[in-house]
Amino acid sequence: MSEPIVKVRDLTKDFQVTRGRGGPPALLRAVNNISFDIQPGTTLGLVGESGSGKSTTGRLLVGLIPATQGEITLFGSTVTGKDRAAALDRVRTKLQFVFQDPHGSLNPRMRVGDCIAEPLDIAGGWSRADRMGRVAELLETVGLPRAVAERFPHEFSGGQRQRIGIARALALQPEFIVCDEPVSALDVSMQAQIINLLLDLQEKFGLSYLFIAHDLAVVRSIATEVAVMYAGALVEHAPKRVLYTAPKHPYTQALLEAVPRPDPDRKRAPALGGEVPSILNPPPGCAFAARCPHVMDRCRVERPMPRVTEEGHAVACHLY
Amino acid sequence: MSTPLAAPLLEIEDLTVRFRTDNGWMTAVDHVSLQVGEGEALGIVGESGSGKSVTALSILRLHAAATTRLPTGRIIYGGRDLLTLPARQMRAIRGGEIAMIFQDPMSSLNPVLTISDQIGESLRLHQGVDKATARKRAIELLELVRIPDAARRVDEYPHRLSGGMRQRVMIAIAIACRPKVLIADEPTTALDVTIQAQILDLLRDLQQELGMSVILITHDMGVIAEFARRVMVMYAGRVVETAPVSALFRAPMHPYTDGLLSAIPKLDVDVGRLPAIPGSIPDPTAVIPGCRYSPRCPMVQESCVREAPALLPAGPEREARCPPRVAQWAAARESAA
């Protein structure tokens, strides 16, 4: 196996939140001691419900927010710790981010061509003609006609705007893109188009993705490996086929069971009770203990750490 | 027409709703008809701009008057046309006999009133009960929607509750007056998947316990498959297909339904590239001659662009707005007979 382009070790992110007026600040542990690798040319799907820490993980990876503890290594450069700024500068052009809301992430007053060329303008060194040529090339890459460069974002549908967002992300030829819920704001008929586009771009440019989503079916359609987060912790990580056909963690099993299938003959098991626990001052044991059908005494006091049970399959559960 | 055996509880005939926009008038709902039987679960499925929510809002006349042209058609409930009912009588029906829940439980709840006040409001308004009785009834309703520790929760404010709990409160408010019809507009879309399953279980149980008819509006074919008995598929303001749920998923009769079902990412198999529907959902103000799906349809014929297709009967309780497909079906049935 080649050297991973992303290495995350024991990554933790705390936020300070104030509760009420003048009250003491509380600690919110959004990401709790997680580790994973991403191999070049592959996609890690990161799934979880709201508050699981999946978006925070994505933001940590591209340096949008600093880590509290742990280590992130991108293309061999460690971008956490005291040399953070300099290390990030070395790899910055190889990283990009695609956001969920293609409307909110495009400036409504800028023409589409200028939106796409903004990274080029910031990087500098592009002549007018080269810049125009590059914009045309990028539009073609994402399946839009050249002429749209002269138009404004509001003239486009959600799916087309997401194509524009992707064109902008590709401007500086990144190698690694964090896609945070890139299709969840889109209609079903648009989702498939964007997923297929991301797959095509990966093939063409050898891109690696961290693909963050709450929709397990969407993740199955694009990921190579899948990691499941719950209340800040990484509970299971496996190659895609293994995760979907033989999930081990009780939370992954419940999550897969709960998804409504487009099949009226399927009878779903009764829903899992309870709700995601607060990540303010998390309890000592397993975060899923309160909802787990297999809970044991040990789960309430001792936090299970991920254990590799077989090739490439890690699960954080005292059952294994 | 696919009429249920008993007289329908609620019937929409030829409803058309138009809105004023910056680019002129747009037709959000275009000659839509539907029936809901007593105790039935009807699903309306469609993407953005399909007109599914506007159809639902029209039943309760909840549109902004300033931008809506008076809807045409009829909405018959209890022998009366809701579209022409005096405002006072409409208020008695709204929240009393026909209730509605919405996608976002946070913006539908008033942040400065307690749960008790908000559930009590509809009881005091429709049934004239006093405040103490309303609070007692509110606790019973919270227990009915399975909120733990109801006697304590009833005096709390919405921000203290999670998204799932807020949606349960919305459901409690909606069923407070024992409505005959519950309209649920994307009731689980804003919720996490494990919470969505809880709310769908709850809605189904309540429907059976209270004998309500439910109109469930969603973009999610999975939710439709789980909840609805009969399904109406909408595209760009028109009904394209109506069918019993099992028939719809087994053998869709409209190319749009085909496309939608194939484009859904699959949870239980690996499929490689998904067969996407080409093109985009049409701009609502755009004028498309003939069938509104024709620019994206893989089996488009010359006649599809020439004239607007009618909704044609295609088997028991089935209709489809695709003359070529319905003709194929009729020919196959004839040769089998």
C-alpha cells in the first residue's frame, strides 16, 4: 500500500461554550480522539447524525480550525502543532473544500467566471487570457457550457450551482477535497448527476475525497471506505462492502436498519429509542451505551477504543 | 377515475394555484385532483417545484393572499367547498378537523410560550376548555406522542427540546382536537435517520389509534414506501402518476417515476454509476409545450411535445400521464387476455 495522503492520529477538538449569562464556560468535545488514514485516489465516507462531529473533522483536516490535541499529517507535512501555519502553507494548494449549500457558498454579486477564478486570483500569476482559458476549461470539466461564465449564480438551479462550486474547487488542481454534504441540499434527480461527476473527476485527476454525509445510501454510492461517527467518537471503520454487509457496531447496525428503503414489502424493525447524548462534558463510558440493545456494565464506565478485528475493519465496542 | 369504494373524506377537484413572481405569473399547481378515503394514508411525492406542498397548503388555505391568485377548482370536505368557505368557518376546520404538521418544528413553535400554552391554544380555541383543563389535556397528549416525563416537560419552552421532541410536540398540537385529516409536510426531513424512524412509527401508530386519514408529503421514496398505501407522484405542478404503493414500486407507469426510482442511491447493493436523469427541473415560470417532462424523457415522441398529455386510467386505482406508456400497457393487457 502506498503512503496515505491523510493521516489523522488521536485527533480531538474541544469548543468552549457559555451556558446562560455569566455562567462558567463548559467544554464541548466535538471530536473525541479519532484516528484514520486516507489512501491516494480513494474516498473515505464519513457518516453520522447531527452533532456526531463529522463536519468538525472535515474542517480540522483542511486547517479551517485548529485542533485541540492530536496530529494531522497531509502529504507528509504535519499540519498540527507549533509549525501549523507554515506547514499548512506548504500543502494549501493541494486542499479544497466543497460545501453543502451551493447558494450560500457563491457570492451572488460575482459573475460565475469570477467565482471560479477567485482561487487563481488569490494564488496570483495568471494572465487575463490564461485565466479565461482556465475558467472555460473548468466549466467544461464539470459539464457546463463556457457561456455561463458571464452569468450570475442566481440564474442556476441547485445542481448547476454545485457544479460551479466544484469547478472552483478544481481551479488550483487540488489532490484532496473535503466534500461536506455536497448533495444533501439537492433533489434526487440532481444528486445522482453530482455523485457521478465526483466519481468521474476522481478517475480523471486521481483525486482523494473525504466525503461527509448523513445519508448512508449516498455514501455507499461514492466511498471506498466508510467511517461512522457518533457523539464525537469514531465507532466503526471498514471497507465499504464490509461495513454495509457485515456491520459490527450496534450503532452502525441500528443506523442501517433505520433508513427507509424504497421497497414497500420491507418491514423495518421498530425504531431505536432515545436520542444522541449531549457532548457537553461527555460521560466516561461508551457514548452509545444509553441506547444500545447490547449494553453491559462495563460500557457505562470504560470507553471502548477502536480495535482492528480483521483486515481493515476497526470497531470501538466492548462486544468485540 | 380511481375512486375509492367509499365516498372520499376529502376530495380535490381540478385545483389550480398561481403565484405572482418577478417574472410574471407561475402555475404552481396545475389541475390537480385527488381523493383521500377515511383512515387512508396517501403519499404525495415530488422534487422541488413539483407543487406537492402548495397542494397541501391549499387545503387549509394557508397561502399569502397578496401573491396568490384565487385558486380555481374545488376542495370538498364534509359536503362543503373549502375554497369558498367563509373565513370564520374555515378557522373552525383548520386545526380542528384538518390539522397540519410542517418540516421544521423549531420555526413552527413559538419560542416564548410553554409547551402547555401551545398545545392548550388549539384546545381552548376549538373546544373552549379552561386553562387548567387544557394543561391536563396537554400532559395526556404528550404521553400519547411518547414524550418521557410529560408532566415536567409540559411547562418547558421549545428551546429545551431536541428536534425529535419538538416534532412530537407539533404532532401533539396537531392531534389535540382529534382531526379527521392530518397533513404532514416533510415531517421527518429535518430529523436524523434514527429519529425519523421513531417519528414514522409514531405517526403510523397514531393513525391507527385515532383512525385519522394522513396525507404525507415528501421527496423521499423510502418514506413513501414505508408509510403510504396509495401514492401520487407530482412533477412541475402536475400529477404524473397515481397508484397503490406496491404497484408503483413494482411497475412504475411514468418515465419520471422510472427515472426517480433508478436515480436513488442504493443502500443494499453496490451499483457503480447511478443512472441519473439528465437535465434539470424546469424553471416554474418556463412555458413547456406538451408534456412537462418531455425535455428530460428518454422515450419522448413527437406527440409528447405537440399536446399536453391527459392523466389516463391504467389499471385498478391507477392513472398515468403518459399516453405512449398507457397505450403499451393496454396493448399488453389485450394480448394477455
